[in-house]
Amino acid sequence: MVKASDSKGKTLAAAAKLMRQQGYHGTALHDILVAGGAPRGSLYFHFPGGKEQIGEAALAVSAEAVRAGIARAAEASETAEVFLLRIVRAMAADLERSDYKEGCPVATTALETAAQSDALGAASRNAFQKWELEIKRGLFRLGLTAGDADLAATMVLSQLEGALLLARTYRSLEPLRRAEQAVKMFTRFGNRNE
């Protein structure tokens, strides 16, 4: 996700991971410093705006990693169904690998800060909009009309975010398995209407 060879990169990688696990308010600057192994002076040098600036940058880094993953899934897929299943399965594998501690890299922070911080709210919106656009692009490339791809991208992102939240809460991949079934139903329905 982040090239962590420098103190700024290490700080962002640590902040992104911690915010993903425990949210923005649950993540103290001290926790970020310890997890990133960066000296305190570098924190204020790279992020003079403090914790909010770190949070905003960490969300941007996480968002770009997810967007790039969606783009790679689209490029590697020959059908809309395969594309969407790749996304669901990558999310499931990521959640399971973290022992259900790391859900969506944006949702936890977005839910707790979007109405309180213009900067973090904008970073969260930007992340979700980029993901939605990347899903739309993939679906369009794989044969959906622009209008259908636009509608489907919102539906798919909503489905996946909800399934990821439930899976993390339940500590079970079952909601993501059901999301797979919903994706399959969607693509079969869409193919009948062509």
C-alpha cells in the first residue's frame, strides 16, 4: 500500500492500518509513532497539520490502493461477473487474513468523522467516488452500457461495503459469500436484458 522506506511513508502506513482497525478517534498520535517507528520530530515536519492531516493522507493512500486493485481486477477479467467476483474475493481474503480486524480502509473513519471534519469527510467521499468510478469503468469495458454501468457501480459498491461491515461484525465470511451470490444474480439478470 505505502512504500514504507521513509519516515513519512512509515507514518502513513501505520496510520492507515490503525485507522482501518480502530478508526480515527481510536488512533492516537502516539500509537502511529510507535507503529510507524518514526521519530516524533518527523511527524510534525511531514504533517504540520497534525493528526487530521495524517488521517487525510492515510485515507488517500488507502483509497488509491483499493482503486488500483479494482482496476487490476477489471483488466484481468473477461466478463463482468468475473470482475465483480474478483473484487468480492479479494475483500474476503483481506478481511480473513486480518482475523476480521481490518475491514474497509475508509468506512470506519468515514462513519465517525465525515460530519465533523471537512478534510476527512472530503477524503472519504473522494475514496468512495474513485472506487465507484473504477467499478463503472470496468463494467463499461466489460459490456454494460454507460447508464447501466453507472447504476450498477453504485449498487455493487453499496452491496460490498454492507457485506464487508456485516462480515467484520459477525466475524464470518458468510455475508461476503452472499454478496458473491448477489453479484452473480445481477450479472445474469443484466445479460438477459442485452
